[in-house]
Amino acid sequence: MFWVYDNDKLVYRNTISSNVTGFQSFRPKTAQNNLLSKFFFSCSLIETDATFSFDVSSSVILSHYRMGLLTKGSPLTWAETIPHIEYIKKHGIKQFINLYHRLKSRHGDQLKWGDEIEYTIIKFDHENKKVRVSCRAEELLNRLQAEEQVNAMLGTANRFLWRPEFGAYMIEGTPGMPYGGLIACFNIVEANMKLRREVVKKLLKKDETCLSISFPSLGVPGFTFPDVPADKTNDDAANSIFWPEQAVFLGHPRFKNLTKNIKGRRGSKVAINVPIFKDTNTPSPYVEDLSAFGGPDDTRDAKPDHIYMDHMGFGMGCCCLQVTFQAVNVDEARWLYDQLTPITPILLALSAATPIFRGKLSNVDSRWDIISASVDDRTLEERGLEPLKNSKWVIDKSRYDSTDCYIYPCSVGYNDIPLQYDETIYQQLIDGNIDEPLAKHIAHMFIRDPHQVFRERIEQDDEKSSEHFETIQSSNWMNMRFKPPPPDAPEIGWRVEFRPTEVQLTDFENAAYCCFVVLLTRMIISFRLTYLMPISMVTENMKRAQQKDAVLSQKFLFRKGLAECKSAPENLKGSEKCGPPSQDIEEMSIDEIINGKKNGFPGLISLIRQFLDSADVDVDTRCTISQYLNFISKRATGEISTLAHWTREFVQSHPAYKHDSDVNDTIVYDLMKKVCSQDLNYSTQIFSDGCHLH
């Protein structure tokens, strides 16, 4: 017996089978309202008064697609973790070797893919013209996940899956089941995203809403609702002078434990410094008075002309958009990982959406480096600030950064970044018959220590578990991720995750970016094209992609023309390896990379359209795709501005803005009202394009 919502009324039921309907099939491109209605269930579970035993097979695929490992148990502190580190690494490698050899011959998996969108719950205070993040994620997730449990018990497909994220105000939503390989699936992506948002909104209180944004006032005094001040003496909050413990999701120990253990390993709290945007009235040098937050010891890492932040939440509390897709086999997954890696900076620039941090207008448009610094657990020695004594290496990057190597065998000539790795771990992989490119990739990841170790899970069966491997793999947050199949989910194959894209304000935009990335994979596989360049150039492009108005102001290193990969996966065995690395690389604008260059590179959209011309695509689906491609094309030219650019213009034209880089409560309140309004010029600019088939 349980409570359900039935026709917007709370009703007590003894049975659910007659009141819950499943996911209904439909033909693509039905009228939008009808399309949306077919996704709704007749009722949704609110809470149960009984404990159910259920089989999660109907929803297991997407649950494994999410970022991070959410194991249950008693997490170890950093001091408690240290004695187990070498054991965990040794057995994590053994788990990977066992998993790889058990599944390396798996072949014939169909394309399945899914998106992950992170949402921020905000609350308006209209009387005082303030807006704050609403720390109700745990409560909302309890209600949202209850439907999953009932559906699993019934064997009914879920419309969506919901998972916690770092912030107590954040939730992550994915489609309940992966989308399939049919191109017609693109017709339902946006509709599913719209419904996710609506489902959350129905659970919200007055003056609350759900936005797919990174909140611009994280860390300002009183940024949470309920208001909880930061406590610099609180070790559970990593001694932040800005961020209260209650702003971290406390419903799972992963997030608070990560925060504490990153600080423990680093030897100090994290230091995030973002360049300030120098407006006409911004002091030069810009030195923020932080005396109200703490003393000199609390703020010693703050740099002049920068916005200072000191907690993991400033990075991991930003919302992201990620796409995971399944490959036909391990070779295709590795090849796609490499081919998409040079494209990650292009999508980062094209989706720029985050110009404001801690209520200050910054000189960057992306959250990427902020997240990187927020989880940087390198010691002083590893950062090159002290001579090596207790650490093994100087490590150039945080554990959240761009990848340092390609992993497909014929790509190794482009690996021009020296890799640090433990020779013992590398030799363990080689002795386990892992090929050199993949062995170096895994060994390089394992220079990082585990931060999420559970007391009950130290001893594991290495033939059946991959938790020790995943605890390190899942906390190497790179622009691409190579994902082996989970050992307990035989329906899931080898996957690749595309991770750089900034989350967008509208479902149309998010759907457009997701479909664009999936179409890129289909085009690359069909034409067997290569976009490889020296991996150091990808690192450089990632830096350029974050600059203010990078879409219009920056040039990116990219392949000049088309080249076919002669060692594409189907030809790998017995074929000659690729020749010397191509030097056929030049600097191009985002417009040239996306839309093409006269007498040069034809453009990614042109190549996608050529692929679609050769595929069996119905008119309705082609229309949907064309709207997405037209939008991407216009954003690349600047005709449709990025969210970051639009936000800057809004702030700089606001009457309360003093051109001093400070984005106060009134401006943020009006900004959030604007993005929630129906007359949003930014939105109508996107949707006014219509469908043009070309």
C-alpha cells in the first residue's frame, strides 16, 4: 500500500498494476503535445510504506552510464585510505585485465546512447529581489527514484533515471533507457528532456524552479536556501570560507568524502583563481577585500586580478552535459575515443555558458578549468612547487583535465606528451597481455590515488568486481572517457563518454548538441575519417576554448583537409599501421571547422549532411536534424550567441551594473527571471530558424 499522485491528487492505493501505464510506442514526429503526453505515466509514486525486492534489469543500462561510482558503505578518511592504496591499485589493475580479456572479443553491439543533464534547483525571493539555490535535492530524489523502484518491480520501462550530484541543490537526469541506433530516435530526445524538466517542476514548491545552468552566485553570502553560513573551522566542509557543508549533497557519503580526501591528499584546501573581467570601473590591480570571510591564512592563495574560490563545490557544483554511446566492439570504442578527442575543444567553445563565478564577471566563458582546480589533489611536490621528496613525479595536470594520450594502436604517433606512470603497474598490464597504448593509458590514470574507498569493499573478487578499477577510473575526469562494460551488466558493451560540453539553458540546445555528437560518430565511422593531431595541440585548444568569446575570437589547431584512416577498426587486424603523423594542420576558426572553409576543410556539418544523404532518413527525422544542424551552424558563425555571450550582454546592460565586474543580487535576480520568462530573446532567436532541408 502506498501514496500516489493520480490526476494531481494524492491517493492511497492498495495496488498499482491497474494505475500505472508503461512507456508507449509512437510514430516519429507526432504533434508535439501528443508526443509529450505519450511519455507521461498515469500516476507517479511519491513514497512507500513497504520495502520491495526488485530486479533492476529494466533500467540498469543508463544507471551504468552516469558519471562516478556510487557504492554504498562506510567511506575511509584519507589517513585510513593510505595503507590500502597500493593494494587497491594492484587489484584494480587485476580487475581491469580480467575484465578486458573476458570481454575483448565481444562484438556486434548496436549503437545505444544516452545523455546526462544536471539541473540546478533555485528559489526566488521576490520581496527582497534575491534568488538562491534550493537545497532540496535529497528530498526530490527520494520521490523521483521511488517511481524507478516500482517500475523495476513491475518490469516496466522507466521514462527517466535520476541520480544525485555534488550540490545539495543539483539533480542529474538521464533517459530511462538508452536511445537506439535508429536515426528516428532523434525525434524523441528533446521531448524526453522537456518531460524530465516538467516532472521535476511538478515536485517543486512555490517560487522554485529547475534550470539547466551553473548558478552564478555560488559562494556569495547566503547563496543557499535555507541560508547556512560557511564555517571555516568545519573540516567536513574542507575549511572553506565561502561554502557551507549543507550545500554539498549529504544523501550519499561520496561527495563529502571526496571533498575531505582531496584536501587531505593535497595537504591544503583547493585554490581556484579565475581571471577577473577588467571592465571600465574594475580596479587595477583587482585585489578583493576578503577580510570579512577570513584572515590572511585563509586567503593566502588568492591572486591579484583573479576571483578566488576555495572549495570543490565551485567546480563540481557547476552543471554539465555529457553523452555516452556504445560501440560495436572494443576496437571501435578506442578508435572513436581518439577521433573525438580533437573535437572536444570545439564543442567546449561552441557551448560556452559560464562567465560568472562567485558573483563576479570573469574573463573566461567556461567552467572547465574551474572544475579542474576544484579537485586538484596534487601535492606541492607534484605541482613542482617543492623538490621531489615524498612524491614520485611532477604532474602537469589536475585529475580533471584533457586526456594526455590516444589509445588506439595506430594513433600512438600523435602522443607527444610525456606520460608519467608507475613502471610496476605498467609491467603488470603488459604481463597481463594488454597492448602498449592501452596499458600506458591505464597506467597513467593510476598515478592518481583513490579517494572513495569503503571499509566493507576492500576485499573483492577480482574476477567478478571492477570497483577498485572504477574508483580510480571514475575519478579521472577527462574530456573523453573510455568505459569498459560493467561486470554485472551483460547487456552493456564497450562505451565512450563525450564530456566537455557545457549544459545549455534550453532543451532544444541540449538536444542539438547531443544529436550533433552522435551524428559525428556515425559520420566518422561511415567515412572512416581521421581528425588526429598531436595530443599536445588538443591541450592547447582546450585552453583557447575557454577564453571569452572563443567562438569568434580564437583560432583552433585542426586538420586542413579530409584524410581516411587506413587502420579503421574493421581493418585493424593484418593491416599496416598508419604512417608518420600528419603535419597537415592549421589554425581555423570555429566557423571554418563547423561550416567549412573555401578551398579547404569542408566543415563538420557538411560531412554530416553527406552522411545523412547516404542514409535512409525519413523526412520528419531529417527536418528535426536539420533544425539542430542549422542552430549549430549559426552559433558557429556568431549569428546565434553563446549563453556566455548573451549573459555578459545582459549583465553589462543592466542598470544596477556599475561596470566594476560585480554581479550583485539584483542583477542575478533579474537574470534568473529573464531565463525563466517566456519572452526570452535568447530562446526565440534559437527557435525562429525553422526547418530548412539542405
